[in-house]
Amino acid sequence: MKVAIGCDHAGMAMKNQIVPVLEELNIEIMDFGTNVEESCDYPDYGEKVSEVVSNGSIERGILICGTGIGMCIVANKFPGVRAALCCEDYSAKMSRLHNDANILVLPGRIIDGNTAKRIVKTWLKTDFEGGRHQRRLDKIKAIESKLK
């Protein structure tokens, strides 16, 4: 699996803690930055990750900013992206199981690194359940089509 990762300055420390977890799981990583602690704008990095997930060149993405809210808003503007802001394991599991989330959004200033690592592992290891949930995703795709 290939995962795109991106963050703003508020998410950089957490990104640096998550990358080794991805490497440990033999995940190929495309790091879209930032790699500096200077203030920067989360939409710049959210756009890069969301674009490659939206166009299908990378299967999943991880975005991190201070609260996760800004990155989640940016990501969900892209067709086919289902970004989920997760602060604990249960939401991460359900975002994959029921929603087939393809971008995980983490709040760098709200949860600690160990929690983030657990969330990432749970999210990556959980498969989409399908069934009745696929019907709901199909409805979301139909809404996206109407809005183009």
C-alpha cells in the first residue's frame, strides 16, 4: 500500500512520529510536507495529498493540522475523497469499516503521539465492510456527480 502524508506546521511533530510507524508496516510513503516548523497554510498541503487520493494515484492519505478541522474541510472538497477526522481508535475503525475513509485526518494539538500511532495502525488495518454501507457510499457518489 502507498500512503500520501501531509501536514502544516502544527502537525509536523506528529507526522514525524507517524512516519516510522508507516515504515514499520512496510507502507510506501509519499511525503508532501511541510518539513519546517515555520507557520504555513494547511490548504497547501491538504490539497496535494487530497489530489493524489482523488485521482487514484495513491490509495490512502493522512493529513495533520492543529485541530484537524481545516485539513478535513480541504480534503472533502475533492471528488471521491472521504476524509475522517479521528481522535480515538473507535472512530478510526468505523471510518474504514462503514465509510471506507481514504484519508485519515489527525489533530496534532489535541491528541498525543501514542494515541495517533494507535489510530493510524487501526485505520490502516481495518477493511471496508461493504454490504449496506456500499449503498450509502454510492449515494454520496451520486451527490458528488450532481454537484459537478
